[in-house]
Amino acid sequence: MAAITSPESSPQPRVYFQTPPDTDETEVPVRKQGRVTVKYDRKELRKRLNLEEWIIDQLTDLYDCEEEAIPELEIDVDELLDLPSDGDRASRVKDLLVDCYKPTDDFVTELLDKIRGMQKLSTPQKK
């Protein structure tokens, strides 16, 4: 149910929504916890978000550009965690950064230190 004010009382017409007469205004819907926080550990999600922000900051420095201008590349942390050794991980990251003209060794070493001990985030299964 909507009520529109007259043009004389307001420069622009406004619409006001009223509660239907058969509902109780005092009942408040119960908010359910989001699926992401149920499926994953919040602490692990926070670590992953911080890591992704750090990666973006480092890439902007390495490529001397704004975030939007970083070449299209994806450093998949889960993929790196699947690799058997740090040597394989370092090689994979260096392959991704092949177009970077600045030295990447410090970035790769620091990235590997940061992902050490992280958990792989599995894709949520639909029920």
C-alpha cells in the first residue's frame, strides 16, 4: 500500500510504504548466519583476504601501476597449496610473473612464507 504526497507539499512526489493491516509490526525477522561463515572458518577467511590485499599491493609496486592496470594474472593460493614443494610453488609464481621487469625473488619468497601453514579453501558443495 503506497501513499503519494501532493505536489504542493513537496517539490518531488514521494512514495510511502505502509505495513499491510494483517501483519504485526513488532515481529522482527531472525537473521540467519551467512553460508560462507558457516562453511569456512572466519579466521582463515580473514587471513586469505589479508593475503590477497598484500598480493595486490605488491603487484602494483612490481608493475609500477595502479591496481586496475596490473596485467591479467591470477595467483591462485589453493593451486599453490596443492603443489608438493616450495620449489614448485616458486616456479609457478615466477612463471606467472614472467612479464614483470622488476626482480620478483623477494615477492616470491615472502609470498611462500605467508601461505605456509594456510589451509586450502574447498569449494562449497551444494546440498
